[in-house]
Amino acid sequence: TAIATIKEGMTGEQGDSLARIVIAEAGYAKAFGHASGHGVGLASHESPRLGPGATEILTSGMVFTIEPGIYLPGWGGVRIEDLVVMENGKARVISKARKV
């Protein structure tokens, strides 16, 4: 998964690029047209941003989402949001929702 490849010290753009690789390998590159995630705190969308052009460095203690969405014209779409915290050099999922 993209989450398993995101590491401390990467930029938000690099993290986003990793998510795009996973989506492209699954055959959905053209169906993904937005950012991969955003920071979580007092505001609903805040730093760090994970998307094209995002230069902020992902550091220990940051809490952010990984929420790539796939949208197929004439059908619909899906976006599943995982909440992660950067610790011990990697992103750890802290949300508890099961995926079926």
C-alpha cells in the first residue's frame, strides 16, 4: 500500500507520488485527479498536504490522512480515508475502520 511506503523526511509531494504509483499499477491512474491527503488538527484540512507541489517535509508527530479516491465517469467513485501518524520513521495507521 502507499501508506507502507511513506517515510519520515519525504515531502508531501513524494508521499503523493507513491500513492499515485499504487493507483496506476492497479490500472486507475486516469481516475485519480486530486491530492492524496492532508493534515488533521484543529481545522478539517491543514498542513501537511500530500499532493502535487507539496514541499513540506513529513516529520515525527504529524497526523494526516491518506485518502486517494477513484472516480469512474458514468459509474461513481470511492474514497476511503485512513488517519495516520508519523512515528519511528514511518506512517502508522491509527484509524480503526475495517475495509471489506
